[in-house]
Amino acid sequence: MCTAGAGNAPLLCRAVLVFTLFADGDRVDVTGVSRGKGFQGVMKRHGFSGGGASHGSMFHRAPGSIGASSYPSRVIKGMRGPGRMGGDRVTVRNLHVMQVNVDEHVLVVKGAVPGAPGGYVMVRKAIAAGREPAPAPVAPKKK
């Protein structure tokens, strides 16, 4: 039976030790919330190329046309536009566990971990294991 902590907040019934789940050389999937970037335009948010930079153009970072003519007289659903960017749940797959530090309870992972520094992430064993690297090519022997 679990006991309640301060303010009746439930405590974990059992502590899970990281070094019992992962070992050096394992592959893991890391899930976190990406860093929010606020309200962004279409060039940064969706990678649009933008308009002309000179020769009288006044539409440097504008999206351009977003719809057809009198038919259908509306903007089609799903049209990419400016808006809030980031703050989404992101999973980075097949990261390599470099080191499991038992003394400090630290998991060292090679690769990009989503989220802000000090943020919470969820680490699980990789769903699809990483491929083994191809063998290095060998030069043909001279006769």
C-alpha cells in the first residue's frame, strides 16, 4: 500500500532504477516537449521560400497566394500558415546510450534530446533497433 506525501500527493510505490533498465550500447527512444518558439511566420514555421528580395518586391517573407479564384471562394482546409510553433510532443528514435552512471543516476545519450534544459523526458527501449553500420570497403588486391 502506498503512503501519501505532503498535501495528500501520492508517492511512487516503487523506485525504478535506471541502471536496471538500460546498459551501455543500448538503443532508446526519447520523448519530450519541444521548446516553444512563439508566433512564427510561414518561412520559419513551414520552410516557405519567400518572395523576391529586391526589384521592387514588397513580399519578402509573405506566404503568397493561399487560395484559388471565385471557385471555391474560400481557403482550403489544412492550408499551412503562420501561427504558434513548438511546444509539441516529439519523439527522437534510436538514440545510442553512451554511458549509464550508476552513482549519480545519470543516463548519457548520444544525439538530440527534445525539450528545454532541465525538462522532463520519457526514455524507453527503442521500438526499431538501429542498423549495424556497413563494413568498410576493401581495396581490391593487385595481381
